[in-house]
Amino acid sequence: MASTMNYQVSDTKKEDFRKYLERNGIVDALTQVLVGLYEHPDKPENPLEFIKQFLGGPGDTDVEVLKAENKDLRRHVDDLTARVDDLTKRLIAAGITPPPVPAGSSLAGAGAGDAAAQSGLGEGGVAGGDAVVGMGEGGAAGVPAATAS
């Protein structure tokens, strides 16, 4: 009697799984890929790779190439982020209010006053608060504005 009970439970689980596969289109997709493999004029040397490509997945070589490219791009982003941070600190040290800091920067979240405080500059990013740095003639940043006499 116990083996009959196990058999029924097993059949129920199999039937539920089959319905799940049908409901989610897996049976149709597998049928299509197997028919495609069967009808392929030249049988591929690597049928698993054929199935992956048929289903729209990346091939093994594609994944490795993409991983290497991703690694290079992440390194490049890190280099650029460090450069932005360095240039931002240099602007602050020169008394120039930098533009908004990009989200990935180590200075992100710091307002102009916070960044100035980190650099030892006073309010508005100006050392001692006495000098005024603005746009000079021609619009060159860091050139003192012309004073009226």
C-alpha cells in the first residue's frame, strides 16, 4: 500500500511540473529547438551550443568576451572617477566652485561647502573668505572679475 501511495504522489508531482512547463512555454520552446536541430542540414559539432544560440542565450565565447570588456570598462570608469575627484579637489583648492559631483565620485553627496571644508577652504570655497573669484573678461574661470573704479 505504501508503494502505491508513493507512486500517486510522484505522478501528481510530475503532472504539476508538466503543467508548469507548458504554462510557461518551456515545452514549446524545447520542441522548437529540437525540431530546429533535427532539421538543421549540417549537424553542429556542439549541439549544446546550438541549443543555447537557438534559445537566444550567449555562446560560451560571447560570455568570456563580454566579461573581459566589462572588466576593462569598469577599470576605465574607476580611472575617470579618480580623475574627476582629483580635478574637483584642484578646483576647490584654487578657490573655484566645482560643478556638481557625479554620483560615483568619492565626493558625491558633499555640497560645495562640505567639499570646501574638506579642502581647508572657507565658505564658498574661497580661502579666508576675502578673495572673490569670478568670470573675468572673456569668461575665463579663475580670473578675477574686473573691478569698477
